[in-house]
Amino acid sequence: MWGLLRYCRGTARCAPLHAALDRALSGDADGDIGFLDQDEVYDNCTDPPRPPAPAAVDALLEADIDQVLAGLPDDPAAAASAVGFQGFRGDVRVCLVEHFLALWAFFRDAQLQGQCVIVWID
């Protein structure tokens, strides 16, 4: 997701997706997470992860990843460089789409089940 965030940060057409991804991965500051700040539930190394607000999830689910990546260079090395993956072997576009779709499916399923979701990425 970090490559997609980097690419979207520098591309005007991606601004809505960048904001949605950032909120989906980082959460919203006003999320009710006090219940997580316990030794037996959370390790207390840093602040507990924050859930994104429903509006952030909606924006993520409405994103059109193909449109977002339409401006990614066709040359594999240039595409990898555009997302900060210099030296990446393979098709970086496929990698970005697969990771985005996995995150999208996670949030869609959580939304369908009416659950609060928290994403923790090391």
C-alpha cells in the first residue's frame, strides 16, 4: 500500500484515493479506541491502532483503481520508480492492484458485517 500512497501523493487525480487510503491505514483521530489500551489486549508499544470513520471506508470502496493507475508509466522500471519501488522485479501495477483489492475486500466485508475495522501494518 505504501507504493500506492506514494504514487497518489504526487498525482492530482489520485488525491481522493490518497486521503481514503491514508485514513484507512492510519485511522481517524476521533475513533473510540480506549478499549484497546490495555495490556491484555494491546502491547502498549505505541498508541493503539485507530479505526477509520465510515466516510473513509466509503471513499476507499468507491475508488476506481484502474483510473488511478492510468497514468502509471508503461515501462516497468519507470512504473516501479514512480511508486518508490526502484529495482522491483515484475509488474508493479499488478502488485499495487492486488494489494489494493485485498484491502478493498477487507473493508467491504467488514462494512457488510457492520463491524469496526482496524488495520495494523508493520
